[in-house]
Amino acid sequence: MSAALGCSIILRLFLRRQTLAMPGSLYLLSLGLLLSGTPSLANDCPYRPTATEQFDYMLDLSGNGEYFLFWKFNTSHITFEAHAKTHGWLGLGLSPTGRMYPADMVTGWVKSDGSIVFTDRFSSSYYPPKKDESQNYQLLRAEENEFGTILKFSRLLDTCDSKDFVISGDTVRVLYAYHPDDPVSEDRLIYHGGSRRGFKSVRLLESRAKIPDLPDDVQHFDFLNGINGKNNMINLPARDTFYHCTTFNMPDIGGKRHVIRYDPVVTPGNEKIVHHVVLYRCRGEEPKYAHMDYDCYAATTDYRPECRSVFLMYEIGAGSFIWPEHTGLSLGAEGDPSFFVMETHYSNPDLRGDIWDNSGIRIFYTNQLRQHEAGVMETGMEITLTQFIPPHEDSFLSEGICSMECLKLGLPNATDEIKVFALFHHSHLLARGMKTRLIRNGVEQPPIANDENYDFNYQAANVLQKEITIKSGDSLIIECNYQSMNRTNVTMGGLGIREEMCLSFLMYYPKVKVDACLSSPAHDAPSDFQIDQMTSYLKQVDHHSHGQMNRLNSMINQIDWRNPSVRTKFRNKAKLSGFDNQCFYRGKKVLGDYFQRPEVNTPYQKPKSSCTT
């Protein structure tokens, strides 16, 4: 792989490598795809320009080394420095969707006489962006050099201008554009063309810290697909969605160790095909089944190990993950997992049959044990056919509940608590927003995480600004906001990209024995809605049976979903219905009872804006 290619796909921190002694700090080395055998390409980028000062973060927006963005922030302001390979004009924008409108933008260039043009703009249509009446971006520096043009500027996180994007912890699409020539005037920008524009998703205010060096005692091992295949590769079937499973015995690592980091290992060229990798730990040791490869969810699969507990996961757009220095994931001790199943979700929309892959996970561990044992808890909605998203909806909410009863199995005493330091939100193509809500004694606390601009193609860890405490007696509501305007049929929960999920994977400490705290909708609220007739049938459907699935789809899509009153009736029914518990304790389902949505007597209110109307 060329260094230039590495530059184009890796988002990394632009800092010298050093260890940061900050308790509670979480390190996320890279928010881009990290390729096999390439733990860091920060020094291998031949196209990277030099920033005018030390910045915390850097992103190759163009993907080809022609437009770089550096940035840093504090509690009130953010400073950007854009480097574009042009001596013409360049622009930078912030958008919730990735479209060129609506968007908050700046443009600038250095004229032939050395004078500078820099303008705060906004776009509301396909026409060139207009000059904002309120110029809220402060130019700090502009110059041309051998690389191209530099624009350095700052702004408030919230400018109190309705035409400016409020910068928060949400995902934002950072737009870029440039042109080789200067405009003839400030009011007549030259069209950038199709090849000199684009966007990338990022959380600008990510709570990441400086890149630490790995201590000398750290070792690693790999779990990779294809260990039994031709040339240690697997040949993917020509299917839109494929879940491949490989089993592994735990290697001998010499006793109890703490996992402190893992890297996704993605076969070069397959970055858009490997959607996610989940490593499950299994109950008991099954050495005779080690190094098996099979279709995870095929009806013909004879072997299904009892592996329900998530150990590690990598999702599209994510990168290396490093635990806070006071926590680690235990491996190698008595009672620790000795057998694993790695599930790799491949998305192959072009139905190609010529794809070979050996992607997986690289796990780093240390014999210097940390203060706390960390865990991973899956929360939200069980992957189920009873999740319905009607078509033609601009905004439709689905909820998965982590019940108080399930959490209490892991937090049995009134004083028990866990601390969440990061999480992964996971949904599919229809999701536009995801929120992990925390309910305590009927009072909704500030959300653990809330991303109103969720991007399916950017599912990196959400590193929390500060650790959030979950106490015994609390419950969680995982909320997914879907947009289905372009669908003509109901979308159900399922494994495929065009089906949906609503999950939040909590990274926390100290480790408890609850592995998954999920629910499924019961659809029990009485109504005259036709779906009542199929509720019991839904729970019996075998999704591997084409006949049963065809019958189910026929029943559901006989409903006139184009009628707004029908969709409203279904939405009201969903709000009044209860849930079935899907609680997994030490790898086994222990609760399956019916329960009602937790009462929220006092909803959370966002802090009032300091902006005056």
C-alpha cells in the first residue's frame, strides 16, 4: 500500500507521540480505517503540509493529499487552518447532511497583489453561497506557499447566528471546495467543478487525547478471517449482505493480562466492504471447534456456539481504540474467555464474487494490570422483526429499553454503580440521529450520548467528555431517529444493510455480569390497526424461511402506509405499547418478561442558550 493511499483514508491526530498522564483520558488513535500492518501513517504522508503552529487534530479532507484541515478547540472557540493545493480560491463548510446546502461556509484567497479576500457565507440552494450579514469568522492568517494556500481562522462554537452551524459533540459533515483560479470579484465565485469538492464526517469536539507510545512490555496477537482458506483468505459470496464467522482458541499469553488497545485490520481495497467486526467471548472452552469458518446466520449452519457476550467491536469509519490508563479488559486469567467467535459483516451491494478478504482485529495487551476491570455492554433494541419503520416518514422514532430489572442483576446493591467512558452507536441506512438516554427515579439525566447528525458511514467510538455514572435502579432508553421518505415498504429490524438496528455498546468499568440489556417491542396496545392481527405471527416467523418472510411482507405491505393517518395511528400505538425483556447475564438469557416503558416524570431540558433573541 502506498503512503499516499494511507494518507487518503486515515484520520489521525496531528501531534508528536507522547504519553499523557491524565486519569480518565481515552485515546482514539484514528477515526479512519486503519489498514493491515499500518498502525500509524502520521509520518508517512508525502503530501502533508506543515501547520503554522501545533494543532490537536488533522484531517485529509480530499483523500488525495490536496486539501488538509487542522483544528483545535477550547470551551468557547474553535480554530481551523485549511491548506489547499491551489493558488486560487478555497472554501470550507459545515453541514448536518453533507449536502452543499444548507451549510455554513467560508471562502478566501490571496490576490496577485498580496491582498486577502475572506468571507463568511451561507448556502440555501444550489446557487453560489451568499455573504452572511454577520461576519462571525475571524481571519488569523492567509498566505500562499509552495504547497498552495493557507487560511487560518477562528470562531465561537455557537455564534448565535441562525445562518451559522452550532459546533457541538455531534457528527458534522465538513465540506471542502477549491479552484485553481481567483474569482474576478468577491461576489462572483468560480464554480469548483465535480472533482474539487466533497465532504467527510467527523466529530470536531471529540474528547480524544494525545497519542501515547506503547510501553515496551505490550504484546499483541491477531484474530483474522481466512485462516482455513486459500492463501489465508476467504472468498466472499456474491450477496448483498454476508455475515462470516470464524472461531478461535485463546492463545497462551502467560497468565492474566489487560487488553489496552485494539486495531481493526482491514484488507487493502475492502475498506467499504467490511462494515463491522464483532468479537464475541464464549462460555466454556470448545477447542475442537477452533478455526472454523461458517455463515453466521444460515439456516443450514449446524454449529452455533453459545457466544452472546460482546468482547470487542470495530465498525465502519472507526479506528484504533485505546482504553483509559486506569482500565483494561481482562484476558488470560481463570474464568476469562478462552474461546471466541469473530463475526464480520460484509456489505457487497454490487454482488461481486471476486472479493477476497482476511480482515479482523489486532489485540494489544500488557502484564502491567490497571486499576479497574473494564467491560462492554450491549444495550438497545434486540435485532427483531418486530421493529417496524413505516415508509414515507421524515422522522420516526424507535426505542430500545435497557430495563432497571436487567441492570439490577449486575448492580444488585443500592450503592453499586458503573462508569461509562465511551460508547458505539450502531444503526443502518435510515438512521439520522441516535441518543442514549439515562433515567433515574423518573428524572431524565443529561444523555450519555446524543448525535443528531448520525452518519451510517462514520460509526467511530463516541468518547465522552467525562465519565457518566449508571447506578443501581437506573434504566436506559436507546432512541433512534429514522428517515424513510425514499422507502415504499415497511423496513423491519434485521441483519441486512437495508434492514435496521438500534444499538448502543457501552464501554465501562468495573465489569459486571450483565452482557446485554435489550428489549423488543411488544405491540400490545389495543387499537383497530391491522398490525394487531400479525403480532403473534411476527414472534414465530423464521427469518430464514422465504415462505414465511414473503407472507409477513405481504401482510405488512397490504396496509396503506401512504396514508398519513395510518402512520400516525401506528406511531401512537407504538408509544403506548410495552416491551419484552431481552436480558443476558453471563452469556445466558435470564429475563424475558413483559415490562412498560420507564416513567419519565421530569424530561431532560437542554441548558438555555446564552444567545439573546
